Amino acid sequence: MDFASTEEQKEIFGIVFEFANDALQLHGGCGYLADYGVEKLVRDLRVHQILEGSNEIMHLCVSR
């Protein structure tokens, strides 16, 4: 794996997931409804984070 892309990917996913999670919190209970699209964004980001590897695994890749 390329060092820069792994570190950048880890950082970007963290920022985007935090943003999406904040949006979900701002919408309150309605954020979980499919009508608003926020739940899909959070769900898709979380699945993508899992498929790409946990933060701990990505940290190990970067440290090598």
C-alpha cells in the first residue's frame, strides 16, 4: 500500500464520517428515516470503513 494514500484515506474517512454523524445527530430521530438520506450516508460510510479496514489496521499499514 502507498503510505500517502492510506494515511489520507484514513483521515478523509474520519472527517467525512464525523460530518455525517453530526448531520444525523442534528436531524434527531428523523435522521434515521430514509426520507432524509442522512441514514443512508452514515450507513454507506460505515460499511465502506469496515470494508477498507478498521482504523487500527490502517494505522498498522501506515506505520510500516
